[in-house]
Amino acid sequence: MALDRLKSTWEKLGRVDPRWAVLTDPDRRHGGWDTDEFLATAAAPIAHVRELTAAAGLSLGARALDFGCGAGRLSNGLAAHVDTVVGVDIAQSMVDEANKINRFPDRVSFTSYDGHRLPFEDESFDSVVSLISIQHSPPAVQLACLVEMHRVTKPGGVLVLQMPAQPAKPTSLGLDAMRAGIEPLDVPAALGAGQTAVVRARVTNLSSVAWPAGQLIRLGNHWRRGEEAVRWNDGRTDIPSDIAPGESVEMHVPVAAPDEPGSYELELDLVQEAVSWFAEAGGASVRIPVSVAGAPVPVAAPAVSDPAPLSDAAPVVEGREDGGMEMFGVDPTLVRLLFAHCGSDVVAAVPDDMSGSEWESFTYVIRRGATL
């Protein structure tokens, strides 16, 4: 189900504003990226990839795979340094855009895949590069991606993989600041099993302390059946700006119904990531009954004062309101143990800022061993 959600979200982004979905510059929304300018942004990250591989005594070789290629930005950048590049992405709509703006059709090609097994033979690439991509996949999908990228790399080849590790811990608000009023404005009374929807709520700062934007303060949700947490930590939406004491804002959070039909409660709460849920700090959450059916239920889009977040030109997706996807970290120790188990070596783990200031992130250089 998580894989289906990932695929459907990126398919929608690829249909609506694919270049902005890759590089979410607020000034380039609604088709604002010029093609040449968009492709030129690959130069710096590809130069960094080459520096890292050279420092490790490795080479990208003649045939490279760009995993999570999106609109083909990095694939075109890699073409200046290798003979053949193949870009692969879970969304056909992204692949369509990549083919549309491909500057090297004789040497760069693109294909989509089902999110499970890559459509390539074992050991068929000299190198695999993946930047700002794996971070958007849920944990189980991440592990499958890493194993598949390893499988298609030749012995002695190199994988250069960028992944966030964990949220950079923000400055704690303090318990007294974790007091919020949450007023549900638009919550579906019924959903189908696994069906996604957007919930609208008014959030009020009931504390005497301002909530600063950029400190990982988010509206989120859980699904409960009685006091049992059926799904803990579902959707997320950042507060849109600083919120002063007594100030209210309207927020939208994406939710996904449990996979089994039944009667549930959708719990809305605020969280400061890596610190605490407000309810656990003595604040109050709100619970709304929702019936989950076996088949999808028609759900009207919520009314909004600002139509942009829910319009076709700017789809709401899981995660940040700027259109970015949910983020999932990968523990660096797990990365090392996984590739060691596969007979390969993590020869470098270099801190980077590719996942934004909210995350600790690393770019890994991995030498592929001789065994699967």
C-alpha cells in the first residue's frame, strides 16, 4: 500500500509540474523552470559525485544508472562523463518529461519500473547514482531499492547514494508551549480501506510562546480503534509561518485510511519532530469518528481559502505543504551493515545538505564486492 501511494503521488506530480516537483524552488512553481536552466543545475551535484568517487579511487565507468531520475536532470549531467546513461523512475509521467527534455537521446534513455525489481540484468552497470530520491520512499521500500541497486552494479563498480539519516533535532519549544487548539473543519465521515484524503483543520496557538516556523512543528495524525493505535504517525504538514500566541491558521494534512474496514477514530495532534507530540506533553489532541469501508468512497475536495495547494497546478501530496514528499531517514549503521552483508564496502559517508537544514544527511560511496 505504501508503494502504491508513493507511485500515485509521483505520477500526479509528474503530470502537473514535474520540474518543480524535483526542485521545489517557490519562485519556479507552475512551470517556472526553463529547460536549460533546470538541466544546468545538475553540474554541481555531478561534479561532487565525481570528486567523491575519485577520492575513493573509483570511477563511474562507461555505463551508469540514475536511480529515481525524475525529469532526467542528473541523467543529462552524467552524460558528459560516461558513455551511456539509463534513468529509471517509479512514475511514467516523470519518465515522459525526461524523454521530452533529453539532450542526449543517442546515449541517455529512460524507463519506468514497478517499484519492486529493476528491469535490468544482474551486474549490468558500472555505477549507480541516486541523489534526493531514496529519502522519499517508506522504510521497507528503501531497503528493496538499496538491494536492487546493488544487484545491478558490476563487481568493482561504485554506488553513490545520498540519503538523510535523521531529523536534525530542533530547539525544543518546551512543555508549556505545546498547547494547541485543533478545530476540524473538513473531515470525511467515511473512506475506503487504504484510501487517501486531505483533512482541513484550524490550529490555534493556546500557549504564551510563539511557535517558530522551521522548527519541525507539524500537524499530524494517528488512526485509533478505541485506545489502540492502529496506525501511528500517518500524515504530516508543517506550520506555514511563525504562529504567535492566540493566532490561528488553517492547515491541511494528508491521511490514508487503515487497510482493514471498520470503525476508527482519526486523531489530529501537533508534533515537534524529535521532541514530542503535544498530547504526550500535556496538550490536547482531537479525535473524529471515521468509518472505513471495503471499497473507495467518494470524497469531495475540502474548501480552501487559498486554492493553490489543492489545485491541479499544485497538488497536495504527503508531507510538506511546499509540495515536497514525506521524508524517511536511513540509519547510517544500517547502510553499512546492509552492504557489508552483500559483500560490499561503504568506503565513504560524507555529510551533505541535500535533504535540507531539517535533516542530517550523507552521501555514501560504496564499492561493489564480488558476491551477491
